[in-house]
Amino acid sequence: MKVSFETRLEAIDWIAQNVADEKSFESLREQLNYNFIYNGEFYVNFDDDNPEVNLSDELWDN
């Protein structure tokens, strides 16, 4: 699943609201920075390649 954002602030807010722990926040923040540096877009991916990311249960309930 790919989640895209218009701005970095929007992305950071979304990540903070949807991760289960600080480790996941840091992992997604780093991915966000990497994606912007190399692709010029603000987005994060969730798949089997980043199993260290734990999303909050609320995200899956929506």
C-alpha cells in the first residue's frame, strides 16, 4: 500500500497518528525523506519489505 502526501508536514502528521510505536515512526520518517530526496515526492510504502513498521489498529478499522 502506498500513501502519498502533498507536503512533508501532512506526511509527518499522518505517520504520527497511524503508527503504533516510535520505532515505526522513525522508520517511516526515514522512508519519507529517502523517497523525497530520490523521487521528489512525499510518500511511504507498506509491504513485506518493511516488516518493522507497526501501524495502529485504527488505520485498518477505517
